[in-house]
Amino acid sequence: MRMKMDNAFYVDPVGIAGGLALWWNNDVKLSVLLHDKNLIDTVISINGEDEWFCTFIYAPPYEEEKQEFWERLGTLRDDMNAKWCIMGDTNTVASPNEKYGGIPFDHNNAKWFHEFLERSFLMEIQSKGGAYTWSNQRCEENEICEKLDRVMSSVEWSFLFPKAIAIIEVSVASDHAPIVLLTTGGMGTYGSEES
């Protein structure tokens, strides 16, 4: 299946892990400010409206790299009043109800993620759809499901898009479920339409 998008930007994976890709149409003005193997930091304006920042992430899966990543991400916006949204794979289970199967939830594993949210004054955007965004794709007693992918924003961003909602789609060809961010809150096939 080919997506009909006007523009694209890629960060290649390292080995078989990671990799990031963005696609957008010409009604979206998007400039890449910074990119590396774990993030693409952008500034966006849709149809000439207010500019806002969006950082697309693939957080490191390895415990020894998580502290550095979350601390570095927290330095991207010096202005606490910035309109900032972050979305992608946090590689972190943030609470016990975001995990099914496998080893028990580990509070230490989420430490750096929670400290980042507190320091940056960010909150998670409400999501609809499945409870989990990743699965080891095994059955019964061997199944593990976790919520690793999410959308977070500053209060100022949420004032710009008060009806924004993240939709967790059904996974088709990946162990991760895609997330669609609807900034206007329109639910379409996901429920009643909001205006």
C-alpha cells in the first residue's frame, strides 16, 4: 500500500532496531529542527495556524540508556510556555495497569520517564482504542502486552488543541499498534463526531 503524501523525512534504524519516518502533506508546514537515532524534533503549522513543536520519539529499550535519553529530551524546550507535543515509542510501561503477562511491573523502570514528565510539565493525551500498544505476539500463558506508545503535551499545546485525542489502532504488520493523533477531536469511525 502506498501513502499519498507530499513530503517525507527518515532516520535510518541502527541494525534492526529503531528508525523513524515522517510523512506529511503540503497543507502542513513542517521543519525538522533536530534528529538522531531516537528522535525527530519539528516545528509545525497546519493551514497557516499557530506554530507548535512536535517531537517524534523512539526511546531506547535498554535501561542503561534511558536516563540520558529522558534528560536530553527535557532540554529541547527551554521555554516552559512552549506549545509542545511528543509522540511515539517511550519503551516504558508507566504503571501496573499498562502491562499484561511477563514479569511484574517494575517502578524503577519508569523512574526516568516520570521524572521527565514532571520536570517538563507534560501530561498524557487521552487515548481511545486498545489498552496496549505492543505485544510479543504469542498466545495464552506466553502472551505479554504493554502500553509503550503514547502522546504527551504541554498545557499550552492542550489549550491550542483542547479536543485532541490519540487513537490506538489495530496492529497489522508490526508488534506495535499505530497511534493516530486527532488534533480536532473528530472521532470518525471511532465514535461520535466532535466539532
